[in-house]
Amino acid sequence: MIFRFFDSFFLLFLLFFIRFASLQAFTGTYGINYGRLADNIPSPDEVVTLLRAAKIRNVRIYDADHSVLKAFSGTGLEIVIGVTNGQLQDMSSNADHALNWVKDNVQAFLPETRIRGIAIGNEVLGGSNTALYGVLLDAAKNIYNATKKLHIDKLIQITTSNSYAVFQDSYPPSSCKFNVNFIQYIKPLLEFFQQIGSPFCLNAYPSLTYMGNPKDIDINYALFQPNKGIDDPKFKLHYDNLLDAQIDAAYAALEDAGFHKMEIIITETGWASAGDQNETGANVTNARTYNYNLRKRLAKKKGTPHRPKNVLKAYIFAIFNENSKDGPTSERNYGLFKADGSISYNIGFHGLNAGGSSHLSIKDINTHGLSRSYTITLILCLSALILMIF
Ligand SMILES: *[C@@H]1O[C@H](CO)[C@@H](O)[C@H](O)[C@H]1NC(C)=O
Ligand SMILES: *[C@@H]1O[C@H](CO)[C@@H](O)[C@H](O)[C@H]1NC(C)=O
Ligand SMILES: *[C@@H]1O[C@H](CO)[C@@H](O)[C@H](O)[C@H]1NC(C)=O
């Protein structure tokens, strides 16, 4: 009897240990993209101050900027860096260049700077540069092999972020598939990511879906506000918000392609606080509502209707409004913060130099650190119990 008891606790302990020790580029559920296409945003050191005050621990940048990697050293912030689309060709055709890139931009900063992942290109498949479709996989393999050679492959997760353009038939979610035009590139890429235990990374923008079809989509559905929602007859599930529906559509496409176990992480989502005349819904009221409700949604640490056990993790786009981006006005207005470091709207974060001026307190939201300390406590308790049994 005692042995039974011991065995099950030991098993539990082991399971927790394995879970804790497995490759994870994400702590908690809330992260943020640190886009830097601007000539007027705060310095990396100020960004560290801002992120620590906001208790945001997971950060992504789109390159491997050394001033950022230095500023993040010793801060405890966990960062995913990027191989840019412009570097893919070189990384795919030259394994030595890939090795040197990883030495110079990753190994050189470890362990003080907690680099936890490398994103290989951004929104390559379905993007306008079709020449890159065929080189993405080899670039990923060469970078992965480089991390293996340097014995940091257990620390660094290799991924690539996909836009919604890789899918077709995403309504209702259960009918979603990968676009036939890209499936020849996607399948081998997913096989590789499955083999190395990487998640499927998705950039999902309910705001853009709404903008493309404001007559048929209830804006409350896109904003996590009370609404009728939609029913998925095949899944036999109800969706009350568009982001969950988009994620489950992506799960359906993965299943259709034979990848039943792969987890999805949202590497970008957000809502612009300003836009052009024809960019319906891009305004500060909606941006605040989306980002406030998204923060609450993530703090619940829940999965989606189709994958309730896969706790949703997302990186918000983005920290700052970026004045050097081209495209429509919305592109320059995704920031939770303005270029001067003040908040764009109040969702409970403080701006730089704001000195606690926020009137909003969202107790249920300030729990990013909780899950980890909870896990540690549980492990400690279990160890104590096991020792006691001995
Ligand atoms: C990566 O390394 C493995 C063995 O270590 C090798 O078989 C494979 O060809 C390498 N891949 C590339 C793209 O260099
Ligand atoms: C808004 O108008 C511009 C210029 O005509 C066009 O390029 C863009 O696609 C439009 N955007 C939307 C969301 O309709
Ligand atoms: C923002 O857009 C919504 C429609 O999506 C509209 O109802 C609301 O009045 C707008 N708010 C502002 C401040 O423009």
C-alpha cells in the first residue's frame, strides 16, 4: 500500500519534472512583440524597465539586434530572436554561415541573456516573395543543426511564424485546411518541426478579418464582447470569440494534414488604435477593448473549445507604435505604448515615467508569474512528501 502511494507520487513528481525540464520558449501565457521599425522609440534599457513594470516576461524581436540582447542580459526576460527573411537564402545554402550566425547572435549572449528561441523568417509561406518558399526548410534545418553542434538545442526552440494566408476554408473552423498552393512546402516543414518538438506559430488578427468583412462579422465577436457567437456543426462546438475560432481552424488544418499533436502558439495578435478612413474598426476604443479582453482571456490560462488542454499563449503585437513602417495607417498604430513611452490606452499597464497614474487595477490579470511559482511550490511539496515517506 505504502509502495503504491509512493509510486504514484513519484510518478507525479517525475511528470512535473519532465514537464518543467522540457523545451519551452514561453513562461506563463502573455508575451509581447518588440518591433523596432521606428526612429523615436525608447532605448532598449528603457524597454527593459517598461516590461519589468508590466510584468511581461516573454518578448520577441524580429532580428538579433545586439543592443537589445545586451540590454536584456541579466534581466530574466525571455527572448525569441529572428533570422530575417532577407537572411534565409544564405542560411539555407550555407551551413557554415548558419553556424556562425548562431555563434555570434545566440551562443555569445548565453546564459546571461535568456534567448529561448529562434524564429526562422516571418510569414514566409503565403507571402509575396515566393522564392523563399523553397528555402525556408533548409534554413531551419541548418540553424537547428548549428544549435545542436553548439549543444544549445535543448535551450533554443526553432520555429517559424505563419500568417493566416497559409489556410483556406477557415469558416466554420472544422472545415479549415492548408491552402493547396503551399501544402508541398508546409508538410515537410511541419514534419521537421514535429521531429524537433516545435509548436506551430500563428499570427492571427481578428481585427483584419473584421476589417475585410465588417457587414457580416459582429464586431463584438471580434472583440471578446458579449455576442451570439457561431456554431461549428462538425466540431459540435460554440465559439463566442473570433480568436478562439481562428486558432481551432488552424488546429483543424493541422489535423487534416496529419499533425494531431502539434501545439499552436500565437506569435502575433493585436488591434490598431488608428487607421485610414476605410480601415473599419481601427480606433482607440476597439484597440483598448480587444487588448484588455485578450489580457483577461490569457490570464484565465484556458485552451480553446476544440483543444481545452492546450493553454493559450500569445505574444501581443506590439509594444510601440512604429513610425517607420509602410502600408496603411493601421500598421503604424499597433502599440500598447506610444513612441514617447506613455500608454496608448489604459489596459492596466503603466507608461514610462508615469509613476503609478493608472486608475485601473485588474487583480485577476496580474497573475503571469503565478503558474510557475505554483509549479515550483508543488514540486517542493511533492519532494518533501517523498522525503517524509522515506
Ligand atoms: C544536420 O545534421 C544531421 C546529423 O547530425 C545530418 O544528417 C543532416 O544532413 C544535417 N542537415 C543539414 C541540413 O545539414
Ligand atoms: C483602403 O484603401 C486602400 C487604397 O485604395 C486600399 O489599398 C486598401 O486595400 C483599402 N483597405 C481596406 C481594408 O479596404
Ligand atoms: C470605433 O469604431 C466603432 C465601430 O467599429 C464605432 O462604433 C466607434 O464609435 C468608434 N470609436 C471611435 C472613438 O471612433
